[in-house]
Amino acid sequence: MARSFNDPGQHFDPKGQRCGRERSPSAPRYDHYTIAWICALYIEMAAARAILDEIHEVRPKGFEDTNSYVLGNIKGHNIVIACLPVGQYGTNNAATVATNLKRTFPGIHIGLMVGIGGGVPSKADIRLGDVVVGTKVVQFDLGKIMGDGKFERTAIPKTPDQLLGTTIAKLRSKHEYEPSRALSILQQSLITRPDSEYNQPSTPDQLFQATYEHRSQLPNCNDCDQSRLISRGERVPKTITIHYGAIASGNQVMRHGTTRDNIARELDTICFEMEAAGLMNVLPFLPIRGICDYSDSHKTKEWQKYAAATAAAYARELIEELPMAEDQKSACSASSVWTPSSTPEDKLFNSFHNSGGGVMNVNTGSGTQNNNNGGGNQFSGAIHTLHLAR
Ligand SMILES: [Zn+2]
């Protein structure tokens, strides 16, 4: 069986996970985590986990921090993944999660909000499964009601920080002559195994005219008027298209075609979502949104998992472009020093690293490690010993 990224369930000995009361020598110190990766939905967190190179043990944290974390690593960058509480979304909940995270992990200096969003097809040729990268965030529902009853928006647009901005520019320059690697990253990840719900769904990607409303009693669009569909050409070649532009963020779910287009025209936005505006008040987060619907009344959940996966794949591509600071390098090096032990309680386990674009073989037995740092199939042996907590 060939895989490119680590299987979180097989990454370290399950006993090591259960006995995580002591710090594992494999786990970096909390101040050595530099990237915050926030999700709003558990399906987004699942997609995030699936593309990590490594998953680290989570050690105890303060009671005041109510987040539940997944910790891991991509290409030497230590990453903290946190998800909003089940059933809760919006800018305020996102800000709370980010605030807790930043307090527990003081080394965080970059934030990514990775998940699904609704596209604005009147502003760009956006298709379901495409990714929108928010180079600007505008809170569309912040404002005041004026004397004439009109709503005046008062939010000030926010932009990601300098490092994220320059990294995006670098990646975009690369995409000027070669396609995004998001699709190949996705295809090599565990989450797109043959029977996975995170693969591209068979439900057709249909865009209806903005003025044509879905009848609420219909469970899907099978009986919607097909003559009101907007004709769009096929995407050739098949790939994940990345769009860069402003994102409208707010606490209201957008599911109305003409309102979508009016706000998008006013604010020059190409996507709607519900968390980035809250996060930007805590840290300069970059929203990365896989498009799962068109922010209109025809929206369904059919494309959500695939869109969550495409967003995660692009996020990985971007992280791979991030420069690593000297202190990160030393932290990464220190964290990879394993404590040998011969006591009975110690377990031998396998550690898998795949920092290249090639195929990786996963071995669930003991003693062999497969590293793939290049573009091909490479196997090199090394044995690490995890000193379990007692
Ligand atoms: Zn419909």
C-alpha cells in the first residue's frame, strides 16, 4: 500500500497516546509551535489531520484553555490545529478559540483559517472545489442603521500579515508557469482513499441564476428548473483552481443569490464565510476556503467534505513555501532527538516522514522507517524509540 502522508492512527504507538501524561521526547515544546490552523467544522479538522507529516502527542495544558488540539508538523513547521465547538460558529467563537490557542502556544506567529466557504460566481469563474485565498477580509454585517433605515457598513478591511503576503506572492509566481500542487497533495493524502467521502462528489456542480430561488420544500435541486441553470464551460485540464481576493466574513449565513451579488459588488468580495473577521482581531489570520456552494438558496452539503479537503491541500502547499526561521530549525532539530531506552515499558515504533511529492510506503510493523524527501519512491531505514510515560 502506498501513501504519501502519515496515517495519524498509525503514526505512533497507541499506548503512547494513552500514556501521554509526560512529555514525549517526540513532542516539541509548546513555544516551538509557530502556525495556528483553525477549523470551524470537524470535517475540516479531519482534512487537516490527514495532510500532516507527523502528529505529536498533546500534553497537559491549563484548564482555562478549553480548546482541544491536534498537534503536528509539515516540512519542519510545527502546527497547532484547533476546531470551534460542535454546533457553534461565527466570528465570536472563532476569536475565543484563537485567543486560547495563542495563550497556550506563545510562539504562534502565523494563523490560517482553513475550511469551507460559499463562492460568488458573479465575481469570478468559481467552481465547487476551487479554493479562495482571502487576501483581504471584510466583515459584511458590521455597521449601523442610518436615519433613513439604510444599513451603512463600517468594517475596516483587514489583510494578512507581511510574511503570509510575501509567501502568497511567491507561490502565485510559481503558479504562473506550473499548476497548483493542491490536487496532487490531495490525491496522495489518506483522506482520499478510494471509498472516502472526501473525494469529489458525483453530485453535479450546478449554478442557477441569482434570481431563481430554490423551493424550500425540495430536498435537492433535482426538480429545480434546469432552464434557469447558467451554462459554464468544462474546466480543462481537471485541477483545483486557486482564486485570490477579498472575503466577506460575518455572523449571518449567506444563502440568497441577489443579496450575495449585491454585497459582493459593493465590497468586491469573491467568497462568504463566518469566522475570519473574528480571528483577524486576535492574529493576522489568512482565510483559505474550499468552495462548497454558491451562497444561494440551492446550497447543499454534498460538496462540503471535498471542499474542506481541497482547502487543506492548498494550505499545505502554502506552508511548504513558508521560510523557516533559525530558531524554528533548531527547535525542529531538538524535537527530533529521540531518547533511546531498553526498559520493558519502552515501545519501538515507526516514524514516517514524507516531505516530497512522491509516494510513501507505510509500514505498521516495528523497526523500519520510510523517509521520502524527494519526488520519487525512496526508502531509508532508521529506528526511533519512544520513551513512554509511566
Ligand atoms: Zn435548487
